[in-house]
Amino acid sequence: MMKYGYTCLRQFPKSERHTLSAEIRQTMYEIDRLIIRSQKRYFKKNTLQDLDIELAHLLTKIRLAKELEFLPFKKYENWSKMVIELGKMVGSWIKKLSGP
């Protein structure tokens, strides 16, 4: 997802490379950080909830980029599918920790 995100961010106009593009990049780094933290912690629930929040935040920023026409619809569609798939994985991870 991050590799695809970087190829999408290269298309942003120069005026947005240091604002919205930088925020999206920072959110992707935070998601990566939280995934690693979740794998290493014994009590994972709070970290997974933070990860779920960051994924929702990334999806909102990607949607904003599409609405501002910095991102073509097809790339938005592919990227958002990847983020939604990550969200499903995190959701099932949280459900697994919560028990039956």
C-alpha cells in the first residue's frame, strides 16, 4: 500500500507536495509504526484501536485528495481498496483479541 501511495503522491501538484502530500506520507509512516508496535506488544488492543483510527484518517485524506482533483479516480479507487483491506485485517485482529 505504501509503494502504491508513493507513486500516487508523485502526481500531486508542486504546491501540494509539502502540505497534503506530506500529511498523507506521515500518516502512512504512523500506520507502519503502529503495525510494528502491535506485533511486538503483549497487550495489543489499544494499539490496534489507534491503528484503526489512523487508517480511517488516511482514507479521509485520500478522499480529500480525490475531491480536490489531485488524485485521479482510478488511483483513488485502487488506493482506497488497499486501505479498506488493511482495515478489514485490523478489524479481524481486534475481533480475535476480544474473544467469542
